[in-house]
Amino acid sequence: MAKQITSKDVAQPKLQPATDVFISTMADVVKEDDIYSVIKAQRHMLSRFEKTNEMLLTFNALSSQRYEAMFQEFKKNTALLYDMKKDLDTVFRKIRTLKAKLSKQYPDAFAACSDVYNVLEEESEEEIADKQPAS
């Protein structure tokens, strides 16, 4: 009986994958010195990028600390201004109350003082308006 020949029995030439063929072709085209110079340049750039990254991380940490300090100071000053405004509102409310009491107790004297005060107030407003540049 004759033995049938199968594809396993036939010696097939070994095919290289396309990537291997491409790499070997490129290796023949490019000089080895050029490859080393490219690798050297890449390593140099990598070290520069790493140094730059470290500097940026340090800068960000420092900026974060300073921002936090400024934020706390800003918060404290904002609270101080708020308290000062409350105090001024209280003072002006008391002044208005005193003016109302005085105008009821001494209407003639208060009216005379009030007229002088209004004239002085108008003059100071005119001086302020004169000092401001025209818009």
C-alpha cells in the first residue's frame, strides 16, 4: 500500500513574521552609530524631563503651602472686616438714635446745628466732586 503524502511530510520553508523581516531590513539600513546617538539623546532628554518634573513638583508643593497660609490670613482678615462693619453699624445706629432724641428734646438747637451741618456736608461733597476727574 502506498503511503499518502500529507502536508506535514512535505518540508516547508520556514516563513519569518513580517515584523522580523522589517526589523532586520531596518537594521541593515541604519548605522549603529546613529542608533547609539539617538539613544543617547533620548536618555539625555529623559533626564532633563525628570529634573523638570521634580522642579515642578517642588514648585507645586511650595505654592500649595503658600496658598494655604494666604487663605488662612485672608479668612482671618475677612472675619475682622465683618466684625468692624458690625461695630460701625452699631455706632451709626446709636448716633441716629441720639440724633432722634436730641431733635425731640431740643428741636430749635438741633435745627440750627443741623442747618450748619448740612451746609458743611454740601461743601465737602462739592470739594470731593472737584477733586475727582471728569468721567
